[in-house]
Amino acid sequence: MIVITVAAGPRMALIVAGCFTAWFLLAVIVVYIRGGRGGEALGRAYVATFWWGDYISP
């Protein structure tokens, strides 16, 4: 986010952060509807939003 803020300004950084937040919330809702509960739903939504998280978390 710092790179986006420096390169394009704080407004663009807020737009990008808002897009990531909206995508994450949508992923949580979809996983929850499909049967994922609690931490599992959050973990799967995290991996769906930040695909690289699959390599970091066990």
C-alpha cells in the first residue's frame, strides 16, 4: 500500500484497499454459504483473496 500511496496518492491507495476488502468479504460470504464455518471460512477467504497466503500458513 505504501508503494501505491507514493506512486498514485492516498486516494488510489484507499480505492485498492477497498477493493481487497470487498473481495475478502465476498469470499467469506461464499465460503460461509457453502458450509465453511468460523476460522475455516476466514482461512479459505484469506487464501482466495491473497493466494500467496497458502504458502505461508500451514
